[in-house]
Amino acid sequence: MKKSLLVTMDYPPIRGGTSHTLWQFSTQFPSDDLFVLTELSEIYIDADFEIIRKKFHSKSRYVWPKWLPLYRHIRKIIKEKGISIIQVGQILPIGTVALLIKKLHKTPYVVYVYGQDLVIMRRSKRKFFLIKKILENADGIIACSNYTKELAVSLGADPEKSLVAYPCPRLHSNVEVLQQEIDSFIQNNNLAGKKILLSVGNLVRRKGHDMVLKSLPQLIKEIPNLLYLIVGKGPEKGRLVGLIKSLNLKAFVKIVDNVPNSKLALYYKCADLFIMPSRELKNKYNETIDVEGFGLVFIEANMFGIPVIGGRSGGIPEAIADGISGLLVDPHDEYDIAKAVKKLLSDEKYSRQLGENGRQRAINNFKISEESKKIMSLLK
């Protein structure tokens, strides 16, 4: 494999799907052929490959463009380490720097794309134009799903140089939790006897937490012991709290933030099902401006043997095998959401079967070693 430099703003110790995925891929590459350039952090992590931490942006009013320090860092590392190709972790702003370096110094680059990063910049004509130029000039595209790959191709990426490398679940000891810990967690949080719906993720509009809340009034009429646990934080929290109050759902919903990864398994273990009816958000021209490119969280929930419910949008149908590992619903219809919840909570045998199917599918179909081979082949 050629020596490559992965440049990313999202990398451990930062939490999140992108950070986790890029770290997982990094661990599979030959350590002598990979260098990682990421931003400064107070916490450093151990790795077999070299991680270089630098300040990406300048705050000086006299420096323009603001990413000029990043350009200088990349050029220096290319010369010192003998780098043959750049791996772009985020299309903006890192892709801009990679495009400039390719034009000036002929260093090729490949770009990781995730879905929402390709459409959210429609709000800025300049940035959206730049995204197209970065994709058109890329020597390879690494997409998190077929949906995202097709989206990239529609914006100018070469289909012959584009591939899908699925994010993979964290297969670690957190899946196994002592029953004593679970019992203590249930007791301390008053969860005994509850039917628990669980959502885990950033509180942003596309995730569809509000649609689950809107489905609850009809659900609790038939399932009065229902409890909706929302794990996450983000800009939508205030609106969700207001919706909970207006629908008189305070006794049936609990929002929990700042849950460490080490404790997250307890929430999955206590849940009867996982739900995240993510949807596409569109502007006044009916153009998609936000979307779920894949949905790794559904695969991770399946790892705990619980069925999942997701919105029929974006790349989610690739994360959820409908009727096999979970159910797909219309993310804009609270009645369809409620129908799926009732089906899974009323039929325990069916629910357990979907959960076990999902666990086996997560283990067998989403292997980081196999997905990484695709990327290494592209880099060669």
C-alpha cells in the first residue's frame, strides 16, 4: 500500500460515528504506511501508526484563508514522510486543501463521504459549488452506503472510482454486561416493569425524536407502562422538552445526556426496542439539505439483540433489513411509527426473532477487516 496521510477533524478522543469509523479503518492499515493528521487535543491515544496533532485553523485577522495552517502542515508532512496520497476525512474544509495541493503539486486524494455532508452545504452556493469541484477531481470516493455513493456520483464523482465501505459496530466487551449491573441500573432509575423505547444520538431535527413523541399519546392508551428514553444532546433539546410538556408526556419520557460509552450498554440492555425515525429535510426548492447517510447506531443496537425501528429514508434501508432485523416506517407519519412500535411490543416472539436476526447480521455482514480491504485496494 502507498504511504498515505489521513487528515481529519473527527478522531478520538472525540466521540461520534465519523471519529469511530475513521479510527477503526486506521487500525486495519499497515502501520508503516499510514500517518494521521488531526487537531490538537488534551487527551492523546496510543496507536501503532503515527498520529500528528496540529492546529488546523488560524484565528488571526491577518491570515486568509483561515485553513492556511492546515495547507502548510500537510505539505510539510508530505515532504518529510514521503506521502503518496491524501485521505480526506471531511470534504470541507479539508477537501479544499487537498484539491489545491493536487492542482499545485500533483498529490492525489480520496474523500470519505457520509451523506449529510454532501447536501447540508446547499444553504451556501459557494460551498456547494466547491463540494462538486472536490468530488469531480478526487482520485477516489469512499462512501458509507450505496445511497451516499449515488449521491456523490450525482454531484460529479467518478462512479468507477467510488466504493462503499460500511461503518462497522464496536465489537467489544461492552456488549456483555453483568446481570447484577443491569438489575442495579433498573432499580436506581425506576425502570422496573417498563416497556422501554430507546433512542441514542445527537438531538438534531433529522433524527425524528419529535415524531416518536407525537406517536406516544396513542401508544400509552394501550401500553400505559411505556417509557421513552432519549440518550443524547444537541440543539433540538429545547424544542423536544417543549413538545413533551405540550403533549403531557413528562411521566413517559426521559432525556439523558453525557452518558459515557462505558455506561451506554446498560441502556441498550434495558431497552425493548431501539427507535430512530430519521427523515430527509428539504428546502423550499424541494432539495435535500440534511439526510442520514447510513445509520451505524441501528447496527450497534442490533448487536445487543434488540429489534430496531428506523425511517425509510437516506441510507437507513441499508442499515435495517426490513422485517428481518427491524422495521422501516414512514418517518413523517406518527401513526405508522406507532403501528410498528405496537407490533414489536405486542409480539414478543417476533420481536426476539428480529433482535437475534439483527445480532447475527451485525456480526456476519459488518466486519471492519473486510470493509478496510476495499479502501486499501483503492489506495493501491
